[in-house]
Amino acid sequence: MRAGRSSDSFLCFLGLILLGVLSFCGQAGACEYLQKFGGESSGAGRLSKPYDVTLDASGNAWVADTEHKRVQKFNSSGEFVSQFSVKPAAGAESGLDGPTGVGVDSEGNLWVASPSALRKFKPNGELLLEKAALFEFGELRDVVVDPSGSVWVVDRSASKVKKFNSKGELLTQFGKSGTGNGEFKSPEAIAADSEGNILVADTGNNRYQEFTSAGVFVRSVGSKGTGNGQFESPRGIAVDSEGRVWVTDSGNSRLQRFSSKGAYQTQFGTFGPNDGQFVEPRGVTVSGTSIWVADTGNDRVQKLGGC
């Protein structure tokens, strides 16, 4: 009887260890493919090289349908709702210009970045404000609205980050071309956390950088490579409600997650056209345990869950 009890105790002990391992693995948050929408074509709900995706307060997904020069709205199930055109600004090369970044403010207005301009639209597509990049910028790539309502854009060719108020007035800017802290090389994406800190996908330097809302450098994360925590042209960045950072590692066809302090945690995705695979992924946005990724090379948006 003693031997049986010892055996039972040992099995229980192993069970507890296994349960702990499974719980730990669950906390790691391995993503799983949920759905996709888009597909290359010109009709409503179809996409061609989408660069960015963001969510509004109602859970609708707004997609920068770049080559079609429009922004499209999809509901939380990925069903097409509406669209509006984003025409090139005066003086822009129309064949090369299209929306590359989209953000939503607290009033539900859409801020849209394109190489030629920064624009503000009502959800129905009515243009409220336009600042032509020909005079204000070099080449805009992405936009985000922080918790205070300030609008941040990343200027790829000028290697700068710029901050505007809701009226489109420039408040501050920082950055220059280089490889040092606070310097950028062809940055392509920007995000803000719940405290107003700014994170920038420093694409050409194969890293992301974090700054305070005043533009003070906090940290640099990543280097060139294929290993965990390394990048090959990161082109999208988002921060979830827990402060974790999600980065689309475009050249490595994957999505990587980091802690709020920049520690590598997990990844998802491989190269290809199948569900859960990516080709040059760019924009990413997070809502709860759901992740939406602009799978640019596959002309679609994918939704992941369980992350």
C-alpha cells in the first residue's frame, strides 16, 4: 500500500509539473490563424498591396488599400462596409501615391498618411484637413493618434517623427538620419502606448526605438538577422493593452512580440500564401487577444487570435 501511495503521489507530482508547463505555455500567447479578407482585385472589399490596418472604437477595421488609392472599412467579421478615395495631393506623382498609414482619433475621424499628404477625414470620407507633403514633409509613411489626441507621423525620407495637434499644427519633431540612438534610417511605422510613449519601426536599421512623449530616447530593440528578436526590415508596430510590443518583421515574414521593456517573447508566421503565412507584412493593430495584420504581399488582411 505504501508503494501504491508513493506511486500515486509521484504521478500527482508529475501532473502538477505538466499543468504548470501548459499554463506557462498558454501565457506565452502563441497566436492562431482566425480569418482573412481582401484578395487582389479592384472591387469593393478587395485589396491591392494594403500597407496598414487600424481599428476604431466599435471594432471596425480600416485598411489603407494603397495601390487602389482608397481606405476601406470592414466590420469585426471582415465583411466590407464602405470605402472612400484618397487622391494624390497637388504636385504628387499620382502613379506612385496612395494611402500608407491610417489612424483613428477619439471622435472617430480618420487620419490618413500618404507620401504626398497628411489628411483628416470623417468616417464617411468627407475631407476635413489636408497638409501637403510637398511643402511640409519628405515622404510620409504612417500615422498614429496618441491618448491625448496628438497626431504623430513618421517621415521616411526625412528620417523624422513629427507631432501635430488636432488642427494639423506642428507641435514638435525629432530625429535625423543615422544609426545612433534617436536616429533613423528609412523609418516606416509608428505606434503609441497608453502612457503616450512613442515607438518607431526603424526599418533600415532593423530595430524599433521607443521615446517618451517629449521625444526623449528610452531604448532600442533589435538588430539585423533571422534569430529571435532580430529583424529584416520591420515595417509595422503596435502596442497592446498590456504594453507588449508587436512588430511585423517584413523580410522574415513573421510577427514578433516583445515585453514592454523590449524583451523578446514569441513569434508567429512563415513565408507563403497560405492561412497564417505572410509575404512582406506591414501594418499591425491589436484589440484584446486579436491581432490584425496587413499581409501586403498577399493582398489581404489576416486576423489572428489567442495571442
